[in-house]
Amino acid sequence: MRSFLAITVVCLLACTASGYYMTKEVKYADKPFLEKQKAMLEIFQHVHQPELHTHLWDDQKTFDLAAYKEHFTKPQVVEEFLRFYKYGLLPMEEIFSVYNEYHREQAVALFHLFYYAKDWDTFYKTMVWARFHVNEGMFVYAVTVAVLHRADMQGIVLPAPYEIYPYYFFNDVVISKAQRYKMQGFYRMKKADGVYSAFIPSNYTGYYVHSNPEQRVSYFMEDIGLNAYYYYFHADYPTWMGGKEYGLYKDRRGEFYLYQHQQFLARYYLERLSNDLGTIPTFSWYEPIVTGYYPYLRYYNGVPFPARENYHNGYTEKHDVVQEITDYERRLMEAIDYGFIILPDGTFVNITTPTGVEYLGNLIQSNGDSVNKRFYGYLEKVAKFFLGGSFEMFNEFRAVPSVLERYETAMRDPVFYQFFKRVIGFYYRYLDTLPSYKYDEINFPGVKLETVEMDKLVTYFDNFDADITNAVDVEVFDETTMKAGEMKKFGKMAHYQGEDFVLYARMPRLNHLPFSFKLNVVSDKPQKAVVLVFLGPKYDQYGNAYSVNANRENFFQLDHFLVDLVAGENAITRNSQDFSWFVKDRTTYFDLYKQVMQAYNGDYKFPLDMSEAHCGFPARLMLPKGKKGGMPFQFFFMIAPYHAPEVERFTGYDQTLSCGVGSGARYIDALPFGYPFNRKINEATWFTPNMVYYDTMIFHKSETEVNSVVV
């Protein structure tokens, strides 16, 4: 994976140096790494089939977890897990939900086994044993979080979540067709390079059942890259994880949580405008929820995801839940208005300073670094239970979560955005208590952004293929019967009656042509600076031009990078393919596994980089769809002084391999998230020489037009 942070910084006119702060460095895997990578890919194959790999089945029989506890840096985690194991874990085939407290306790105990394993050998043996003795969903979750947080697993590429569990990303029509292909013995499947392949058309819920106008943007809400990103965001910062042991607070996790969701809303709003939908609707806890959602998804065990009909009236059945939610909301609003939060011992913490947003974010998310979960509660968890249309189970181990109650699926539901509009309302309620930036606080003395030049912006839909072979059951991989040549070429791929096969879901996904911009900047002296790039609407849904302050919540951040300015004229050029925080599409499981096997056998150099990093936003979704004849938007460019972060960037981790979660060294500078839109705007002091609003149009074309016409 190449770096989603990779920066091709500047071309400077009339100067001899350019500011390269991060290179597109690529490393290559050695044999020990490839052994790990190969094992991780195999362990996620067909997770609901216990005897898939015969050698793994045999290996786990000889492993005694209780006798192995000295191989863990905290031996007590083995005793902790075994207490759950002897009492009774979540049964196999049951639906795992991290929102269920019983499931979560067990998942955390399992995670501790993986996290505190002293070395790879211990991790691997424990993982193989758990693969056959622990609920499948719980296993996938605990292994995923452990791999993302173990220092010795940096660079390991996990299969995309939509390829491990296709059931959470593709509707029942696609899954059923995939299973029919398998049952019908490759009927009408084509064989290429020794492998049978089938491409199953996949579309979005709004195409199959158009239940309300919100479904016009189902292509965005149900985008598999977007939903995978949200899943990994919570795997990087699990709500249950906190404290000095994991160091997530170093990343300003509370502030990041709020800003991340504000950015989701801003990006979603741009897509809504492209489809003539306008502002995100509001709702009341006491009245029917207007927007329904029919996910047409089902769990592996056949249980369908709960649906919510239009005008769903949850209050009549769950009025006690509404009371709990409104209590949490009231306490949060009082904390914002009073300017302090109450600790469990009754003392107060002042949050009227800019750093108070960190406390607020932790309280709202109710994460492991919240200072008072007992009083400020579990707003997100309880609200998603109420809004999702799910029902309370009487069996403590049984759960049927709605799409809102799964991180893999939450963003599919239009009510996700309606709920977080309320949450981000608290965020802005807090930010608006802070004073507006003064002219001197946003001006960059001696620096002027004179002109902006930009390419034409064009979006289109093109087809993307995802490997959904895990959606079907396959024959046991009996390694003793496979031919040596087959093993060398493909490894252990899915096969049926001795034939290798792979099933793909092919879906149209929003994309855009690469584009560049050029900023002409004058500086009175050599100095470091950061360039901030945002995209926002020009007009609201009624065609009215936005005022500056009213529009500040609607800007989606595209880039934030360092430059070295020289005295005189500077021409800063930047291509969209180098924007920070964006990543390209994931390599399919089939191709990834082939590459690993080829490298393992010495026929290929397996690159290690961050171009497909799990913590990067899908580059496909950088721009909203726009319209065929063009739709007006505006960019906001700002050159700001460089403020060094408290911990130098990339300290403590290898930026070529890792996202640096929990290092406190992820961020380019010390500016608040969303700066300068994080404060109420006073137009009298707002417009400074170092900023520019740039009007542009976004044109939507068909794929045929993009491929055949010079745009």
C-alpha cells in the first residue's frame, strides 16, 4: 500500500529548493513478513467453515492455552479469557455485536490474548486456536483490532472487510446469486488462467426499492469503500479502549471523533445538493421517524437485518429509551452552556478553553477516555438502538443488530446522518462559545495568495470489482491432496471439485478524473507554511448564495500539506492523486493472495507502502457527483503559518507501513481540526490576503463520455 499521506509538495519558481516532508517511499517484504502476511490472509478465508484448512485444524488440537500463559506479557489475560470460556462464550453462528455488553466483554478478553502475545509464534498459535473455538464475528473483530494496534504487525494487509464479510456490504440478491453459481457447478462461468470466474452485477438499495427520496444518494451511503473506512475508524479508536496503556488520547481522539463526523455530514450534504435534496432532515425523538430504510441484507445464519418503515413510531414502544436519550442530551448541553463538566467525585473541569473540545468529544462518544461515562452516558449506543428499528432480545447472548448498530453498515442508513446532525449540533454549540478569530489570528503577515488556477472537474461512474468468494461455502482445503504446482501458483484458493474459482461483485461507483491546481503565492521571506484546501457549496438548494458564516459547516477538507516558501514568488502545484488522507481502491483478495504467494516463492517483490491504507478516505469520493451541465461549487484555499505539533510527526512509528494510531505523531501541525472554520466567522475580520474563495463547476459525465471525449 502506498502512503495516503504521500506528499508531492511544490514546484517553486525562482528558487533552488522544494519542501519534501514525506516521500513516496516503498519497502519490500522479506520472508518472515510474507509468512505473517500469508497466514493472516488464510485465517480470514471462509470464517464460518471450521475445517477449511486441514493443517490449521490439526495444529489447534495440540495447543493448550492455559499451559501457554507465560508466553504473554500479561499472563493474567489468559485467566481472564478462560473464565469467559468456561462460563460460556457467545456460541458459534450467533450474530456478534460490539454494542452488546456481553459480546463486548468477551471480545475485549479475546483481544487481550492477541494484543499481549509476546511474539508472532504465540500470536499465531493463539489465533489459530481461537479460529476454531470462538464465535466467528467476534474472532474477526478481535483479530482485526489486535493487528491494527500491535507494533509488530505494522505493514500487514488485512483483507478488505467487504471481502471477509460480504453479507454486510452486498444485498441478498447478490449473495444469493453467488451461492447459486457455486451450487450449479460453475454453470456459464468462464475459465481464465486456470481459474473459474464470475462477475455478479450489484446495485444499491435505492435502485431495487425506492422507498423515499433519500435513496437518490444510496450510491454514496452504501459505497463499500466509505463503509469500510468507517469500520476501520472505529477499529483504530474502539469506544472501549482508552487510558495510558493504548495512548489513543495522544491523537486528540475526542476532537477527531467530532471533526470526523462533521466531515461526513459536509461530504454527504454536497452529494445531496448534487441530487436536489437540500439540507439533511431533522427529527424528533417523540414523533415518527419519517425516513425508513430497507437494507435487504442478511446475516450469515440467514437472519435478515431489521428494517425500519417510513414514519416509524418508536416512541410508543420505547418511551423509556427516549427518556434516557434526552437525559444524556440535556446533560451534554448543560455542560456546554455552563462551561464545565462534572467528574465522578463531584469536582468540575473547565471546558471553556479551546482544548475543552477533547473532553466533550470523549463524553459524547462515551469512549475509554471519557471522564464520566456514568453521568454523561452512552448517547450514540442508545440512540442507534432506538433509531435502527431493532428490538431488545431476552437472551443475553442473542442479538439482531440493525444496520446502525454495525460499524460496517451504519453509513448506509439515511438516519445515520440525521442523528449525527444532532450530535454535531452539540459540537458547534460548543465551538460557538469560543471567540471568533481576530484578523491577526488568521492573517499570515507578509504572505499573499494572489491567484488560483485549476483543471476542469469531472465525475463519472465506473465499475469496481470486489472478491465475494467468502459468501459461499467451499470444500475443505486438504493440502495433502493438492498438487505441488497448484500450491506454488495459487496457494490455498477457493475450489470446487478440484477447480479453483473466484466470485466478484461488480458495482458502479462514483469516481472522478484526476485534477491539479496551482497557487501563486508571494512571501516577503523564506518560511514554512501549510496549505489548507476545502471544497464547499456555492448555493443552497433554493439557489441562494451562502453567507460566509452560514456556509462554514459545509466545507469538506481535501488537503493539508507543508510547503517551504521562498522570498518572492512561489508557484505551488498539487495533483489530486497526492492529496493527504485519500487512498486508492483496495486490491482484491484474490490478487493480493496471488502476489503474496508469488513473493513467497521468490517470483515477485511484494511492496509495503500506504497507497491503500485502511485509515485513508476513498479517493473515489473526493468530489461530489455534480451535474451533467455542470454544478457550481467553491474551493477555499488558505496559506497559514506552520505551528509545529507537540510531538514531531512520524515519531515512534514507520510512516511507510503504519497510520501511527496512538502515537500522538499523526498530524502535520498543531492547528485545530477544521481550522479556520472551527470558529464562528466575523466577516469584518475574515477576509485576509492569505486566503481565496475560488468558484468552480463540477461536471458529471457517463463513463463512455469520459473515455471517448477530451473533457
